[in-house]
Amino acid sequence: MRSRKIFNHEIVEKAWCDKTDFDDIYYTDNLKEDDVKKILKKNLKRKSYIVWRKRISKVKANKKF
């Protein structure tokens, strides 16, 4: 069984990657977008979390078109 710390680290890695979207994380780890955001908010520094949210919003906007 994976420890929670290792699991959280893997989620942070997946979420930080621009090629991985929330659907991919949901299918592999059964976590919804809000769950991923909570994990990142707990495991990243405040500024890093803000930077990530800005990047994700741009990536999501680009994928819609």
C-alpha cells in the first residue's frame, strides 16, 4: 500500500504537468478536480499554488478550442 505522502507527491506531479488534465487524473486515481485542487493547496507553497492555478486556467482555455 502506498503511503499518503507518496500518493500526494504523485498527484502533485501529474497536476503540475501541462499534458495531464483532470480527466486523466480522475481515471487513474479516482480524484475529481476539486480533490486535486485540495491536495495541491495542502502540498504546495501558497505562491506556487497560485501560479499553478493561473497556468491551469490558461491550459483549460486553450483545450476548449
